[in-house]
Amino acid sequence: MPEHTVKAYSEELEALSSEVARMGGIAESAFSDSLAAVVRRDTRLAREVVARDEKIDEAQREIEHRAIRLMALRHPYANDLRQVLSAWRIGIDLERVGDLAKNIAKRTKVINEFDPIDLTQSIESMGKFASIQLKAVLDAYSSRDAKAAVGVWSHDEDIDRHYNALFRELLTYMMEDPRTIGPCAHLLFVAKNIERIGDHCTNIAEQVHYLVTGEELIRDRPKRGDVAAAPPAGEP
Amino acid sequence: MSIDAPDPSKAPATQRGGGFAFRWLRPASRPPAMLEARVSGPMGAAGRLRDLAPVFEAIPGPAILIDASARVAAANASARRRWGLAYDAGGAVTLAAAAKGEAPSPGLPLARFLRQFAPLEAAQAVLRDGQTRAVDYCDPAPVEEHFRCTISRLQWAGAEGALLVFSDVTAQINSERMRVEFVANASHELRTPLTAFTAALETILGPAKDSEADRNRFLTMMSAHADRMKRLIDDLLSLSRIELDEHVPPEGQADLVAVLNEAVDWAAPIAAKRGVRFEIKAPRGRALVVGDRIQIGQVAQNLIDNAEKYSPDNGVVEIEVGLAEDREEAVRRSGRQWPEASRISMVTPLPASDLGYAYFRVVDHGPGIKRRYLPKLGERFFRVAREEGEPRRGTGLGLAIVKHIVNRHRGGMVVESQVDAGSAFGVYLERPAEA
Ligand SMILES: Nc1ncnc2c1ncn2[C@@H]1O[C@H](COP(=O)(O)OP(=O)(O)O)[C@@H](O)[C@H]1O
Ligand SMILES: [Mg+2]
């Protein structure tokens, strides 16, 4: 293949990678801003996060578009094919992360209409675990670090534990004072959304591992914690 | 790569750089690659560039030079440290950690490592219209940091790009926030002991005026309340100080074996009054970690204090110090030893694949901590006794202090506990790179 074609091809792959990284950055700040909005009761910030979601969707479309073009025109195989496929799939997970962040932000507005409930530290520390996971997995993607990806993948249970504890705490609150049921229910879904962002991080970790090593991580990671006590996955 | 350009690292530098530019390059004073590419002309231009390279290197915060397509042309020392960048043999900026075998690119895209969307957007805008911009943004994990990034257009020898200069404004933002929090916490928490203190005082001045025995009783109470207020203020100040520079990684080294032995020596006399003993199991020699010796001592002291406080009379507190190859092993050995226990990570560092850790673990055989309370450990003022309406002892700030110190050290902390059997608190910290 002539030199300039090779160059254009590798540039396209590189551009795809950095589009994923850029999208990761937007999702990352959407998530941390949505947490800050809940914790600090900042309705204005929440509105900003909601408005910004469009950028994440745009980035995902862009990634999809680039991936399709690469596949159609360049017929990538082996490592190159993995780069294209993993970028595509990570884009899908990141888009979900963005949606979940938007959802957290939307609830802030409603939660702020009630009196404050003293659970912000618990939400904050659960959110902190999830944002560390998100940062770590995006770093692992940037540096193509399979071992770091495995680290993220095997640490999801921390978030689950925090979620289960927070869930119980919220139940106690609601039972003790039925007036708090409204805001507590919203906080419960905030917690659920954080937990699901954690799940998407492990999906992304699987993709990074696959990208670097060509091998799948074993799917059925032991998920501990009381599944029975958790609320349904659906939204109200 | 299935399709690969020639490996740049195999080509002699002079060939790739074209011209003489590389001959005077040293890793420590490499000039911006974008500029360098233009210097194939007169010796004078090269001379001027050589003079400017150290200036760029010496900018105190991270500074990055990008070309017109937002690819990194140069990164100064501080930027390279922050984002793990390096110059390759050909003088191009790369991610030091990136696996080999990736497509050689015409330059590392800014978005690949910066990610934060505010400065990225602003950089694009500056490249478009040339207007200088400054944006503030926050890096939330693992330790919250705030930056102001100033971006200005740069034109040099026919090339066009932009210069990004970052300054860390975390300290200002933290100090403002700490002030607000300190005032709120102090006024809230001091109110209860102060009310009790005043009530006792009024009793002495009034009803108890004529009884020596009553007066003494209330004076003793007042002294206890005053003690409590002093402890609260000490702990709050200590916590504020730690939070203030939580974003500044610690310097120096500490030997966990020595630190733990010292902490035990401090605690032993008081513990002996109740017959509580300490047993230390440590490796021969030292267990060095990167960190602030005094703060790590504070961590050890707080955990040992708690273990002693919650031990039954004549109980034994076991302390273990050891080394671990990587994060997984550190987590396992410091916090996964009791199969039946509930456990939680209080602090988790980012996974780093090439770091060794040293850890210590403080084990007591006290009442344990109910599972539902584990995630609340480390929240300021959280105390199980307070939750369950028992009389108070302690400030509930000890573990908050511990948590912030471990976080500042980018270390990890794990708790396992079993009701009626005991609790174990484990801390692991990075070992220094082999000298
Ligand atoms: N070793 C332990 N065993 C049982 N409970 C503990 C132990 N360490 C800490 N705790 C619980 O965690 C709470 C917070 O601890 P800490 O922050 O050190 O505050 P303090 O010691 O002032 O109460 C304690 O009040 C106690 O309920
Ligand atoms: Mg204590």
C-alpha cells in the first residue's frame, strides 16, 4: 500500500480512539457534575448537565459513523478490527453513562423541592467510587493497559456494597418518616443510576481488555450483595 | 498493527527530524517539536529556539503546545509528569504508558489524555478564532483538583497553534470551602457541650452555691465538657489542615515497621490500665512507603486508639505489617482474611499496574461493627454510639482524618468486621521505586 494511504488509515484509527477518549471526558464531567448538583443542591448545574447530554449523543453518532466508514473502506482485521469494534462498543456504554448522568441531574431539580435529607455524604462517597472507576477505565483505554482494566473490572463490588447499604438506609428513613418517601425514592434512583454507571465501567473494562489482549474476560463475575433487597432495574 | 509504517524508533534521529535540529537536542532541553520542524533554515533561528526551550520547560504549571489540528507538539516537564507523557526517540510526544505496536501517528491528540471537555472545547475555539480564553474545570477523581487553563493562539515561523497553560487553583477553592465547613461544623458541634457547660456553671452560681460537694461535682462536669470542646477543636483543625492539601501528593518516605512500633509505644501505657496488650507481627527489616511520616503516624495512632478503645478488658490487639506485590495482593492481605466477615473499602486508589505496596492491619476482638454502618465509617461525626443513642465518647472525627490522609497518599483502606468477634482495619500505601 502506498505510504500516504497507510498514513491516512492509521490517522483515521487514531482519530477514532481520540474521539472515544473525548466522549469519555464529556461523560466523565457530566457524571461528576450531576453528583455535585445533587450533593450541593445546585439546580443550575443540574440544568447544564441535562443540556450537555446532546454533545454526548453527538459524539456517539460520530464514533459510529467513523467506525462504519473504516470498516467499509479499509476492511480492518486483527488488532485494527478490535480497535474499531471496541471503540464502537465503548461509545455505546458511554452514551448510557451520559443518559444516567442526565437522569441524576433531572432528579436534582425534584429533590431540591423537598427539605434536605442528611444523606449527602453517603451519596457522595458512593459516587466517588463510581467516578474513580470511570476515570480508571478511561485511563486504561488511553494507555491500552489491560491490567488496569482488570483492576476496574474486579472492583465493582465496592460500589455494590455502598449501594446496598444506602438502600437500607433510605428504607429506614422512609419507614421512620413517611413524609420523606418522595425525596427518598428519588435518591434511591440516583443511587441505582450510580450503581449502573459502575456496571458500564466494567463493560468498558471488558472492551479494553479485549482490545489489548484479543481475549474476553470471563463474563459471570461473582456479584455479591443481596440481590433480593435491591429495587427493580426499571425506572418509575 | 496489520499495516504498519516503518518503526520510527529504528530510524536514526537525524534522518527523521531532517536537518540539524536534533544534533543539539538533549532530553532535558528539547524544544517544542512543532517549532523544531520549522527550523531547517538558518543557524540563527535554531539558536534562538535552543534558548527558548528551557523557558518552556520551566513554566511552573503544566504547559502544552498544540498544532492547528489540536495535536500535541510539545509538553513541558510539569505536563509530562501530570499526564504520563514522554518524548519518543524522534522528539514526538507520546503517552509513556501506551502499549507498543500502535499506529505511529502525526502527533498525540490532546483529547487522548486531557479529556476534560471545558478546556478541549476552548482549545478548539481558540484555534478557530484566535481569541485568548481562560476556563476553569475540575478533575473529580481520585482527589478533587481544580484548574484554570489559559489558552492563547501562537504563531511562530509560519506554523500556527495554541499554547495551553494550566494553573492549579485547588488550594484557593479548598481553603474557601474549608472555612465555610469549619465554621458550620464547629458552631454546630460545640453547641451541645457548651450548653452543658453553661448549665453546670449556672447551677454552681445558683442552686449549688452553698454546697461544697455539689460545687465539686459540677466543676468536674464542666472540666469534662471543656475537654470535649478542646478535643473537638483539635480534631476539626487537624481535619481541615489535612483536607487543605489533600491534592498535594506527599513527599518523603516512612517505614511502617517503625511507625507502628512507635504508635504502640504511645498507646501501651493507657491500654495497660485495662490489661489490653498489643502484639506486632512485622517482617525483619523495613517496610518503606512513600509518604509523610507524621501523617502516617496519625493514621496508625487513630486506628490503634480505636482498637484499644473497643477491645474488651484484657483483650489483645494484633498488628500486622507486610509487603505486597500489587494492589490485588495488598487488598487481599490487608482486608480479606476473615471469610465470614462483612467488609468494605473506605478508600480505593486508581489501579496502577507496576506498583508495589506495603500494608498494615490493626485487629481487635471487640464488639465489631454492624454491616449497615460500614459504609458510614469515615464520615465526619459518624459514631455508632450516636446512632444507637448511647452516651458519647470520642469526637467521631478520627476515621475521617484517617480516610483523608490515606486518600492524599493515593493509598487504600479496607475494613472487615464481624459482630461480637472484632474488627480489622487495613491500610496499604505505595512503596518507593527501587533505588
Ligand atoms: N475498632 C472498632 N471497633 C468497633 N467500632 C469502631 C472501631 N473503630 C471505629 N469504630 C466505630 O466508628 C466510629 C467512628 O470512629 P472514629 O472516627 O475514630 O471516632 P471516635 O473514635 O471519636 O468515636 C466509632 O464511634 C465507632 O462507632
Ligand atoms: Mg477514634
